[in-house]
Amino acid sequence: MKRLAVWIAVLAIAASPAWSKVVVAWRLASPPLPVEVGQQFTLCAANVGTTRIELQLQLISVKTGAVAASRVVTLPPPGAGGMPDPCLTTTADVVMAAGNPPAGEQALVVAVVVIKRGVFDRPAAATSSVQVTVADPAGGRRILASIPLQMANMINSRNTPIEIIH
């Protein structure tokens, strides 16, 4: 009977709001992308799971580590109403200003999507890609590249992320 009471207490503590602030983060990342004047970077994500997920979209300078643009978005599961804009858009000027590389070096940016979830939350699933565009003479935008993001976490032998964020 005492063991049952101890396990109930442990589960109650684990389910408390203070414990739920601990999240496991999965990261999706692009390869380093060259930044040139006139380019625009659009990072978009989609929820492909069965539960609501919180994502942090970031464009980060590779040379300096500075975050050029960031946005947190919560996406409902597919088919649910009230879908927010799942994209982060910024220009090459913003990326270069946030993380200006040393003189004579090519500016590089990496797109990162951080999938956050509580330790006891249901598994989340997302996909994302970054599009690089330039201005078209007709006034529109022409796509130079569309790159899907890949898993960028260190995984242990049980296929779970090693990193815990507080």
C-alpha cells in the first residue's frame, strides 16, 4: 500500500505545472545557405501529427551564430480550424545585418525549426522547408531553391532526444 502511495505521489509531482515546463526539443535544420543581396528567405512548417504543437522558426547566421529572425507559432493538427500563418519571412539585408560575417567571407544562413513538447505530451510530428527567392523583373518573386529541413538532433539508442530544455 505504501508503494502505491509513493508512486501516486511521484506521478502527481511529475504532472505538476512546474514539471511541465521541461520540454524535449527536436530540431529540423537546413544545410548552410549562401546569402546574397536581393534574396528573401521563407521558412514554413506544417503539423503532420495528431496533436497541437509549438514550433520555433529561426534563421541563424552560420558565421556568427546570431539569430537573424525568429518566430514562435502553435499549429493545430491537420483539419482543425484556426490555422495561423506557419511561415517566417525575412530578407538577405536582415540576415546580413544580424550576423555580418568578417570582411571577404560569404554570408551563410541556416534555417532551424525547434519542435517543443512536454515530457508527458503525446508525440509531435512536423515537416518544414525553406524557400530562397529573388525579385522577378515582372514584379513577382522567382524561387531559386526550396530545401526540406532534416532532423538535426543527437539521438540515443532508444531513438529519443538527448537534449532537455528548461
